[in-house]
Amino acid sequence: MIRRLAPLAALALAGCTVGPAYRPAPLPASAAAPFVSTSAATSNAAVPEAWWRLYNDPLLDELIGQAFAANTELRVATANLRRARGVLSEARGARLPSTDISGSAVEARQAVATPTGPVAFESEFYRLGLDASYEIDLYGRVGSSIAAARADAEAEAGTRDTVLISVAAETARAYADACSGARQLAVAERSLKLQSDGFALTERRVAAGRDSPLDAARARAQLEATRATLPGFAASRQAALFRLALLTGKPPAEVDARAAACTAPPQLRQPIPAGDGAALLKRRPDVRRAERQLAAATARINVAIADLFPRISLGGSVSGQGVTPGAALSNRGFAFSIGPLISWSFPNILATRARIVQSRAGAEAALAQFDGSVLAALQETETALSNYAGGLNSNTALRAARDESAEAARIVRLRYAAGAEGFLAVLDAERTMATADAQLAASDAALTTAQIAVFKALGGGWEMPAS
């Protein structure tokens, strides 16, 4: 018997995979080069795992930690990853023999014919059996199924990591927006205070006959226009706080009081460490996910092709039976069988070939998606770097304009008090200064948003919780 089974064992060990072997898709030659949109605001240093710590804001660190622990989208992605790993464990189970254990104890009564007529006969019968079967993976169907499930699990890990990046970036953005909203509201309130003081002064001068009622009307119009901007800034700040609560897994009523007290957005005081294109494509989990999806699709081609060939299983059974429990477990009641089983689905050959065509088309689509993911990652990063460089230059110019307009307003007020300038000059200078303050506050907010967009595009932030 052992000599008969030896060729089958050799076949099991010599099993091969039919179909195409997976090879990683090539990357564009220019993908590994430094970024095109480099500037003094970036460096070639490696992107840190926890990029948000570069802001040196402990509250921001804590908020992102809360989001990693409680964000609902992240919980969904983590559950999906566990499910994919469960599917992989199930696929690996096909490497092991399948077994069935059965046992029965029955009492039967039947009529037995005798010369004197039928006689009732009662007897007990016991049986205990063990059946086992093992599929010899001669054409790689089981191995390819495991490879596809493994690639699916790794792709799902890429999805989870992509959600981690998004959660970190969106939490930082919501916190920055809340701080920026408070800053813009404070700037508008300060402008409102200056204009209110100017209007009161104008009313006194009108009452003294030194200015005309038209000057008072103009001052009042500017005052009310500034007042009208306050509700919008307050609403934007509140919306950012509510968004922050959602990201950290809390209802709006549980907005973090420390975030609500923030009055200035976090700013990075150093060049952004951006690395290069090669490091970007290795780090971005969406690119990794697309590559693993391509690997899974290629493995499924092999699974479909393997269905063209017969399946060979090695089966065996051991049983004991008898009219008493002792007899069922004795040598007299022992029985066994072992041997190969070959099955081949000839009637479904057309359906199998159709599945092969479907699998090949799925692999072609996965390859196109991978190429698209690579190009999208490069485009998103270059765009974010370009926007940040432009925003930084704009912020520098607006800061200089705000300083000059503040100095001009101070001089005009002094000249107006001395009678050397008319009220229109004061009104125009204060309007210019209020506009410059508002533009600078908006630019500071946009600059922080641009910084966060760069970090999100660079794909960092998933390593810490994943490890």
C-alpha cells in the first residue's frame, strides 16, 4: 500500500502553478526623481512618521491620538481588515486535510423468516468512523487561492492605512480651521473696535461742526459692513469644532474646550521634509493597495486556469462496527479504505474558459488602476507642494502689506487730529488696514491648510498606529 501511494506523494510535492507568474508593475522612470515643485519651503529629508509633531502642539497630538482610537471610519476600515485576514485564514485551511467524525448507536427490530413462521428479532448496532480527504494541489489552485487572499488582506491593510492618513490630516485641518476661525473673528472684532472708536470721534466732530454728517454716515456704513462679517467667522469656527468632534468620535455637545479656546492656527517654523518620488511611492498606502490588488487579480487568473485540469484528492476512512460497543472497537470490527479520487468538470469547460477571460480582464483593470494610482500620487504631491510654495510667498507679501497699512493708518490719524488730513483719508486708511488684517488672517489659515495638504499627499502618518 505504501509503495502504491508513493507516486501520489511525489505529485503533491512536485505540484506547480499554471498561469502567469506575478511580477510587480514597472514605475515611470521619472518617478524616483526629486519633486519638480521644490522650493526653500521644503527639504529632501525623510518624512517623519508622526508629522503632526513638527507643530510642537501637544493638544494637536492628543486630538489625533483620540481620532486614531475612536474615529468611526477608521473602526470600519479596521474591521474590514480583520475580515480579510479571516478570509486568508480560511483559504490557508485548504492546505490541511478535511476530516469528518461520525458515530451511531441504533437498536433495530425486524422479522426473520423461520420454518415455523416469522419471528421478531431485535439487535443493537454500533458504528464509529473517521473520514479524511486531502486535495493534492497539483496545478496550484489552492496555492493561488491563498496568494489571492493574502494579497486581498494586504490591499485591505493599505485601505486601512489610507484612512489613517486621512483621519490624521482631517483632524489637524479641523483643529487648524477652528483656531483660524477664532483668529479671523478676533481680527474682525479688533477692526470693529477701531472703526467704532472712529465713528464715535466723527460724531463728536459733527456735533462740533468740524465734520459734515456725510462723514458720519460713511463711518457708520463701514462699521456695519465690518460687523456683518462677525457671524460668518463665528459660524465657520463652530462648524470646524463640530467636525473635530466627529473625527474624534464624539457628539457635537462634547466639543473639546481646549480646542474651542485656541486663537491662532498652528504654524510650521521649518521646511517641510518631503523626500523624493521613490520614497513617496513606497510610503503611500493607496499605491501599495493598488499593487496588492493587481497581485490578487493575477493570482485569480491562475485559480481560473487550474479549473481546466482535474482535481486529485487523497481520501481515507477508518471505522469500527459491531453489535456491542466492545465489538465496534475491536480488531474484528475494524475496517479502513484509502485511495485517490479524481474529479474533472468536462461539462463546464466553456464556463471555466469564460472565468479565465473575466480574470484576465480584471487583472488588466487592476494594472490600469495601479498606473493611475502612481500618477495620481505624484500629481497630488506636486500640486500640494506648488500650492504651499505659492501660499508661503503670498503670506509673506500680505504680512508686509499689513504692516505698511497699519503704519499708514497711524500716520493718517495723527495728521487728521492735527487738521492736516480730511476724514476721507482716515476712513480709507482704516479700511485698507482692516482689509489687510483680514487677508493676512485668511492667508495664515490657508497656509496651515496647505501644509497639512502636503503632509497628507506625502502619505505619512499611518506607520505609528499600524506598528
